[in-house]
Amino acid sequence: MTQQFSNMQKDTHKVLPDVWVVKIGGQSLMDRGRAAVYPVLEELVAAKNSGTQFIIGVGGGTRARHVYAKAMELDLPTGMLAKLGGAVPVQNARMLQMLLANDGGIMCYPDDFEKLPLYLRTGCIPIMSGMPPNEFWEKAESGSRIPPNRTDAGVFLMAEFLSAKGVIFIKDEDGLYTDDPKKNPDATFIKKCRAQDLLDSEQDDIVVERAVLTYLRRARGVRQIQVINGLKPGQITAALSGEEVGSVIVA
Amino acid sequence: MVPGVIMVAIGGKSIMDASPQVIHGIVDQIVQIRDAGVPVIVGVGGGERARHTFAVGADLGIPPAGLARVSGGAEEQNRDILQFLLAPYGAVTFIKDHFQDLQLFLREGMIPVCIGQPPYHFWEPPPEAGNLPDNGPDVGLLMMAEVIGAERVVLVKDVDGLFSKDPKMCADAQHIKKISVSDLLNRNMPSLPVEKEMVRSFEKMLSVREVNIINGQVPDRLFECVVGSEFVGSTITR
């Protein structure tokens, strides 16, 4: 019996290797309303109609930051913050589903994750909250009560599990910079870098959650992430065609 | 359904978005009310995050019923925060799936904590005017109180109740201590600290006799209103 299985690492089965995982940012896009969201949705629908398969994970944004702040004022633990914060991406995902319903948008909850093949094969666009389902079981990190695994991490982990074709974070900056370009005009653009180098640099403001970089280093399903500017027309189409627009962070 | 119970409706903006001091003050008073032998259900609204949801949603072109579907998320957050703070004293979340189990919680001395908004969701009727759903947490909690058979609903806001004009904008606003719901509707006041639809619904009710509106940011106001013989605030009678 024991001869059949060995401890040696085998190749991981690729669950949905032809499907892209795309994140629509909360603060970067959803909170900007129609002006930002409509063009993004148009490009995504066009890509879908030309045969590109993807699932959408949605971010939280301002309301999530607000509830984290209120909860921290009341000394609530990290697990509670994770549960509270999780409500916001669900709101955003639901709204996006309403806007995409006519093009096949379907709301997909964690419990329905295994139905993705059904949704994809029938031509739907599965839309999910980007948040992982950790809730009360979210681990705290020292120094802050804010849950380390939020919507960037949740989206990345979905892509990792699926061995997705790629994972694209649609934000409101051209990609990764040496500092937050909104606060520091001298921040320089980084087209490509390694996750470990970024973590080692101890840069404070990174365009994706730190947890993503940690996971990327040990990932097997996906070996790079891409961050693009959803406020610039054409970037989404280019990225879904395989072009390395924006910034690429490799494992 | 449950005689003698009082529905306490905690304002989202007025209480849950306020300071920890205000929130802890309300938490303490709720426990005192329960300990004084009054069966109490606590409902809570959405506040700023519900408003933000409406703002973004309306900009996106989401229909009012779609806004109704998503705004409850903000209320659930406030409910969960309140239940967490009240949990050491016996609070439980109270969701519509457990509505008929209410006696189970109350007879054990628990404090059920629920969201305010009614679950019309995609079936929310078009609003009388504007883009936003008419049925919010004030309406929802009044309707729950009605079905449960509560005679009183206490709305915990951040003003001393009803005024002839918005007291935050007009220094000469006059306080209205007591008014019947039909008189209030006839006055057609431009601004109210409560949802207009709540006042319209109240007029047609059979169980709820009295809606009190108090300023929960002032210490002891809630306890005085529920347990005391006199209180600072307004009363709408049916």
C-alpha cells in the first residue's frame, strides 16, 4: 500500500488552467463609481465575448477601511475585523453582478466555488467577493489588528488553487512603484521585479497586500501577478491577450 | 407573539458611527434594561457605510431595489459589532430565519440583536421620490415590533427627538414633545430624524402604540426612556 504513494513532490494538478482570475479594485475602482467601473466592465465583456474565460474577484474599499477603523476603536480582535470587512466586497460583487447580468454575470459565493465549471461552460461571468472565507479564523499579525488576508490575497489564493492562466489586479495606478505615487511624486515605476526583492526592500507602500507576495514566493499554480491601470482604456484587453502591460511581479 | 417586549432601534449614523464612549454607554444601558426585567430586542441601522453604498450604487445606475439588496451589508456589520460587545451579557444575533424562535432567546434572558432593514431585497417597491429605497431600518424595526406585538419602539438617534425644523441647522427649531402620527403626517415636515416611510407605516399599525425618539449620545437617556417614568425626547402616538 505505502509503495503507491511517496512523499516526493509531484506536479500539482491544474484545476482551471485556461481561466484568468481578474480583480476589480475596491478603493481604486468601485469607489470611483460609474466613470471608472463602466469602461472596465465594457472591456471585460468584450474580452469574454471574444472567447476569453475569466472569473472576477471584487475588492472592498472605503467602507471596509471605515469598519476596520471603527472596530479597532472598540478593541475588537482581528477575527472580528475579518468578518466585518468581508461584508463590503460582497456588496460590491452584488452590484457588479447586477450590472453584468445581461452579459452573463452571476454571483458566486464561496460555497458555490466548485460550480465554476458550470458557470464558465454556460458562458457566464462568475463574480465573487475577493475576500477569503477566513472570518473568525483570520490570523493576526503583530503590530496591527487589520486582517492580513484581504481581497488581494483572497483573489490570489483562488488563482493559485485553480492554477489559473494568470491573475490580474486592476487598480488605478500604472502598476508597482517604489512608493505610493499618490503621496510621493518622486516614486518611480517598477516594470518587473521578484516578490522576494520587494519584501526585502521593506517598502512601506506596495500596490498589493503583502500577503500576496508571501504566497507568490511559494506558489505552484501561478508564478507571477500582473497589476494594471483600469483607468486607462485598453490595458485590460492587452493584459488578457497576454501582453505584459503594467507591472509584473514574479515568484 | 411576545407581550411586554420593547424594540430598541439603535441609529447607525447616530450611535454606531459615533465614538466608542457613546457605543459603550448604549451597551451598558441595554444590559441595565434587560437586568431590570424588560425583555428587549435591539435592532441596528447602517449609518455612513449604508449611505456610501447608496452613493456609489446610485452613481453606477443600480436600481433602488438593487440598492436595497446591498445596503443590508452595512447593517450586518453594525449588528455584529453590537452583538460582540453585548455577547458577555447574553446577546445573540437574531436573523430572519430565526424569527419564530424569538421566545427561545427571550425566555432564556438573551438579548437578540438584529438588522433593521426589511428583506424586500429585489422586491423593494419603487420609491415615492428619488433614487433610494423608502424602506430602511426604521421601517423594518417598526414592522418587526408590530408582528412581535411590542407596544413601544424606542429610536435611539443623536437628537432629542422631533423639532419644528432641523435643530442642527436652525437655532429657532422648537422641540415637539408629543404628537400623534396623523398630525405629524399632516405637518409634512421637510426634515425628520426618522424615515418618512416609518411614519406612514406607523399610522396603519395595530400593535405598536408609541414610538419614542431620544438622543442616545447623552448618558442614561435610553435607560430613562425605557425604564423611567419621564424622559427627554419625543413621542409619536397612534
